[in-house]
Amino acid sequence: MSGAFLLRRLLLALPTLFGVAVIVFVLLRIVPGDPIAMMIGPGATKADIQQLREVYGLDKSIVDQFFIYLGDLAQGKFGTSISMRQDVMELIVGRLPVTIELCIVAMLIAIGIGGTMAVTGAYYRGRWAETGIDGAAGFMLAIPDFLWALLFILFIVILSISGLPISGRISHAVEFKSVTNFYLVESLIRLRFDAFGSVLLHMLLPALSLALPLAAIISRVLKTSLNEAMKQDYIQFAQVKGFSRFRIVAHEALRNALVPTVTLIGVQLTFLVGGTVLIEKIFSYPGIGNMAIDAVINRDLPLIQGLVLTFAVLFIVINLLVDMSYARLNPRMRNG
């Protein structure tokens, strides 16, 4: 993949972000309700409400608000949160690592489970094991991620399992002051295995909830690609050379079957990031998804705008990384 191609993709992202900024600005202004009145409470006077509206610039015309909004965006400013009274950028930067780590762990779990199911199903093609794997994938896919989350919590409550936490990010008994808020990475670098284990344990159920439906999709697509690859001439050549069936499936066929699967993973990763909104709320996980629901409930316009743009940037970055991975697997695209 050439540098010119990457530059074009980055330049194309600018109109996309501008469009998202315009749409979210307009939609939030036409929704009924006054965020200032909601924040200040029913006992506030009209003078109090008007004073706060002036502080947040909501007393100006829509056109003036829009140009002020664009000017702030050009400077990397999202404004001040109405409900939390803090800088929106600082709030997002503080919570974003939480969601990024959760998504990465969930994706790794999904790839591990889905990839294992696909290779096993292709290896035992036509046998009862393949039928069982297809049935398991269908069951995993039939239940959405938020319902998996509720089922996990229900099972833990019914079975009284005390070792698996269902809320928070780290145990209160573990003292860990993070600099970057990337708890998993930082705890490993600092050799704080107690903190690493606690964070991973708190992340397990949210990550599994996100990963299981995605693992089923990966399993189905990858197994189909493997079965198609097994019909190719180079597979017959490998069989003639005496390679074992496991090596043929897991090595020779898998390399070519990965190309469509990587594209699928990239597309599904965007849905996984969006799925964190409900999952984080259910498990009281302190990421930007949880914060997004609170922002909507409080009708916190600056925070909602900042979060929507943050999600848009994440989607663009994910798609760019997918294109780069696809080019690595498909040499014909490298000079595209």
C-alpha cells in the first residue's frame, strides 16, 4: 500500500468528520428540551437559567453557535460538559483507554474462539464435530451481546459465584495509580501482576459478552473460506507432498482464507466499538460507552458532540487499519 493511498484515505476522512459534526450539531438542537433547565433543576429561576445559557453560549443564534462550534473543533476543543462541569476533551481522553482495552481484549477473544472453531470445523468436515460447531456458532450468534451480558450476570447471581466481578474495572483492594489509564499495558510494564489480574478479571465478562456473537461470525466466514481454499490446486499439491491434514488446513489453506476474514473483522470491529455503549453500562464499566449514555440522559450537548466525533474517528482509524492489513495479505493492493 503506497503512501499516496494512505494520504488519500486521510484526506477523505476530513469531509466525513465534517459531515458527522454538522449532523450531530443539527440533530441535538432540534430535539425538544432545555439541557440547562435539566441540569439546574426545577427550583431554578429564569435568571439562573439565562446566566448559565450565556456561559455555555446557548443564548446565541443557531448559526452563531455552529460557527463557534466549528472554530473550537479546528482548535481541538469540544467545550465544557454541562453535567460534569469539566473539559470534554479531558473527560474523553481519560475514558477512551478503558474502551480501547476492552475492545482489543474482546476482539482477541473473538478471533481466538472463532478461529479455533473454524479450523476445527474445516478439519473435521463432514463429521459430527462440524455439525456441533455450526450449531454452537448459530447459538452464539442468535443471542445479542447485551443479552449475553445479562445472562452472565444472572448466572453469577444464581450460582453465587463470588470470584467473577460484575461491575467496575479493578478491585478496591488493589492500589494502582495509572498514568496513561491503559491499566492492562501499564500494569504489565510495571510488573504489577496483582493489578493486571484484577483488571483482566473485571474485563472478562464484558469482553466475553462482546466477543461471542463476533466469534460466531468469524467462525462461519473463515470456515467457508477454508472449505473453498481446500478445493484449490495448491492444496492438492500439498497433499501429494504428504503434508498432514492439520498442516494443510491450519497453514496452507488458512493463509489464503484470511483475506476475506480480515475484512469482516474490520467491519465487525466497528460494531463491537458501538456495542460497548450498552455493555459498559450494564457492567458499570467506566469507558466512553458508559459516559455516552449518561450524556444522552443529561442531554449534555458538548459531551454528546465530542463522543460522537470520537466514535467517528475510531471507525475511520479501524477502517484504515483494515485496509493496511488487507494490503499486507493481498500483495496486489500494495501499489493501489
